[in-house]
Amino acid sequence: MRRAFVSLAVLVLLATHAAHAGPKLTVFAAADLAFAFKEIVPLFERATGARVTLGVGSTGNFAHQIAAGAPADVFFAANETFVDDLVARGHVVAETRTLYARGRIVLATGRRVGTKLTDLRQLTGPDIRKIAIANPQHAPYGKAAEQALRAVGLWDTLTPKLVYGENVRHALQFVQSGAADAGIVALSVANVAEIVWTPIEPSLHQPLNQVAAVVRRSAVPQLGMAFIRFVNGPDARPIMKRFGFLLPGDF
């Protein structure tokens, strides 16, 4: 009898907790947002009482998953073309499409190399054996890296040295671990102890205009839109700037 009473009490407590728990929001976010959203998500949760499940990865892979029915509520892409394609196919709500940032790429050098690279042409040096970039087939930062290397006439020369990360964070990890001597990664994830970096001229690649939208099948579309507005709002903008993003109104 006592055991049954205790079990009943536990169930009551769990039910009470569930009743008072905030709404749930699932966010699919481009890998370049990993560090910034680690700070922004808790602020949003405290402000709204919502519970956010954050998935961070390749924009192209997430776009494919959303089109296939993945249970995301809101999508933060590293390139607007992926969201525009989802809008055209009816998978996200067109009216919620929002520009939230422009990304930048940098030339990253592993500290083990000893000499900081300051020019893409230095990647041809014999000391640089492996160069990490995100996979251009589905990662916007990888595509921007490819465009920059093509612009300076080095893509074909450097192709044998390239190693591809699943996303830009994965590419960064190659450089951090020493698996690659250098890489082209997002400025937003470049401030880590294992590397040094220099900015890459933005004119060498197409603008990385980053766009978010609410997924059409979301059960909490208003909460998804609230999160998009929060990222563009006064609490999150200073964080986004600190991680190197250019923000709407600044470009």
C-alpha cells in the first residue's frame, strides 16, 4: 500500500511538472551559429519559458530533412537560397522569411604550423599538406570557400589537399585537432585556442546572406516567429555581433 502511494505521488509530481513546463521549440540551425546560439537560446528560454531543442549542422542537410518531414519548428540557414527553395516547395511559411545575418569567412591556420597564413596563395606552400573546408555540395561556407579559391585561381591546384567537413564546425575541428594544417571557416566559430586566422576579402565569394523561416508543419509557429524576432532583437544582436556576424541594418 505504501509503495503504491509513493508511486502515485511520483506520477502526480511528474504530471504537475509537465503541466507547468513551457512549450517546446525545435530549432534547426546552421553550424556557424553553434557558439552564438549556445548563449542566445538560454536567454530566450528565460524570457519566454519555452524549452528549446537545438540542432546544429549543415544547412543543406537540414533543408533536405525538413523537406522530408523532419520535426523542426524553425530553420536558420547559412544561405538564403536554401530557405527560398523550401518556400517555393511549400515547406516553410513564406511570410516568416527573415534575414538575420550575413556571414564571413576567414583563413584559419593551426597554431602547430608556426606561421600564420595571411593570404590564400600561401596555401600552396609545402608546409600546408591538408586544408579543411565544409563540403561545398551542401554547406554554404564550403561553397563560399570554393568560390574564394576559384576567384584567386587556386581551386584546381589545391583540390588534392582539401579535406571536407560535414559542416563548417566539422571543418574547424580538423584544424583544431591537427588533422588539417589550415582551413577556410566561418568567422563566427574561429575564435578558438588552437587556431589563428585572418579575414578573407568578401568580394571573393557571393554574400552569405543568412535567412530564417518557420516550418509549415510546426505546431508552434508563433513561438518559432518569436525566436526569429528574438535573434534579431536587442538581447541577441550584441551576441551575434561579438561572434562576427554582420547584421541587418549594418550592411
